Amino acid sequence: MADIASALLQAGQSFWLDNITRALLRDGGLARYRDTAGVSGLTSNPTIFEHAIRNSSDYDAAIRAAGDKDPEAVFFDLALEDLRAAAELFAPLHARTGGVDGWVSLEVSPLLADDAAGTIAQATVLHARAATPNLYIKVPGTRAGIEAIETLIHRGVPINVTLLFSTQQYRAAAEAWMRGLERRERDGLALDVASVASVFISRWDVKVADKVPAELRNRLGLAVAAQIYRAYLDVLGSARMQRLMNRGARPQRLLWASTGTKDPRASDTLYVDHLIAPLSVNTMPEKTLLAALDHGTFDAPMATTGDAHERELQRFAALGLAVEPLGQTLQQEGAAAFVASWNSLLQSIAQRMGKAS
């Protein structure tokens, strides 16, 4: 395990766990991943919490003790308790890396994906309630989310921009983050407000699996990732970004999300082995993390020059699969999937509180 962790660290990439359960915290599993595997952060989302709460009894006592609280309020109580514990586990790493690693993430309600004002209000409250320096608030990269991100960065709230699929969506997230920092600069505030931009990969290949010939299966996600990584390098190399960095800003790192392989015929480490790139993060479902630790190859870093990915994307475009329109569809579907998980999560909580039949 240590050799794999060392290989990724030498490549300049962090890897986080895309999962949280109370058992993982209670039984020391997360601490072991940190200490023996090199896991340096954690992400969560409504689907992860929905599975954690629905599939265990670990939360039942706390839910029953919640009294007359609204199920959403009960959920955030539970999530904050878990994530504060995870943040404490990663706090030494966060301190040692100067705030680069050691982060955990909590998402705002998916019902707010089209509500900028509601997102700003809830994210501000959650950040204050968490009261920990290494917790990101996750905000979707929808149009309303992008509007909210600028304001939240200006307020000093660390943001994990989620549900990004395309280069255009990534650039919008990066712009919102930089605008927030520029507002802080004008107001004489420090520019050390951290952020990551989370790009979802595997859903691309699931979406087009029945629309492409066999030789193009499981290749669109990696091609889009390569295109976005080039855009990321452009942002990092821009005079605007470098000016902000000279004033104290840290780069908004690119984070690969949705990296579990969905096609049983493909390698279960496909989106780990081929997404190795400097100044990036790969957050992995537990099953993918274990597979990567067991037999990941880690010997094919992403190309940072050349245009092979553009030729690949042209092959998909010739089949009527243009990236930006499809990326918009994927973002809408991703937001809808999180809403479905959210509603199921709140229903589970309500039932255990005795508030639903």
C-alpha cells in the first residue's frame, strides 16, 4: 500500500475516500486508510449518506432522540457530527500540508441547485456550525450554484464545487472562485480561501455506452478529463491566477470524482490508473480504493501536451455526441439523482422518527 501511495504522491496527486459511515469512524477504518494507505481526505454526498443511514442502525438512537425536529435538520446534525469526527482525524495532515490536504466535504441540500440565495444562506450557516478549518461546503456547478460560489468565497467559505462535467462548466467554476477572491482583495481580506473543482468522470461512459462502437466504450470520460485538465493548466498559467497567487491565493485544485468503474468488462481501476496528474485529487469509492491499493498500475500519467484527446472527442462528435450539450444533460441528471437520494434520505429519517408511514 505504501508503494502506491508514494507513487501518487510523487506524481503530485492526492487521493481521498468518497465515502463516510459511522462504522468507518467508530471501528477505526478511516484512520487505517489514512495511516497505512495514504488517504488524505474525504468526500460525501446525499447518496452516500442515504446509503449509510438506510443500511445501518448506527444512526437510529440519535434520530429517535431528535424529538420534533425537521428531518432535514436532523440529517445535518448527523452529518456534521460524522464530518467533524472525520475532520479531526485529518486535522494533523491539514496542518502539516498548510491546508492543501486533510479536507472533508458536506453538501448543501440538492433542492437548492437552482436557488442561489438559498444556497448562500444554507452554506454560510453550515460553515459556521461546522466550525472546523478543514471542511469544504459542496455547492453544485449549476448556474445558480456558480452565482452562489462567488459570494461564498468572498465570505471566506471553503468550497468544493460539485457536479462539473465539461470544460465550460469547469471554467465557470474557476471564474466564480477567482471573482470571489478578487472581491476579497478589493476589500483588503486574505486570499487563502481554499477550493476544489470536482469533475465527474464515469457518468460520461455510462451515458454513451449504447451509442458508440466497442472500440470507443469507456473512452469518453478520460478524453473529457484530459480536455478539462488542459483548461486547468491554462487557468493556473494565466496572468490573472498568478497575480492572485502572488497575493496569497492557493490554486483551486482539480478533483476527479465519480471514479468507480461502472462497466464490469472494464478495469476496476480505469479512472484511477489513467487520471494521474500533478496538482490534482482523485476521490474514490471504497471499493475502487481497495482495488487500486491491491492492483492499480499507476504507470500511465495523463499527457499534458499534444492533442490526442481532441481527436478522440471529434470521433464522439461525429456520432452526434458533442461534449458541451451532453455535459449539460449530465449535470441536470446528476442534480436530479441527488434530489432523489435526498428525498429518500429524509423519508428514511422521518420513518425512524415516527413521522411517516
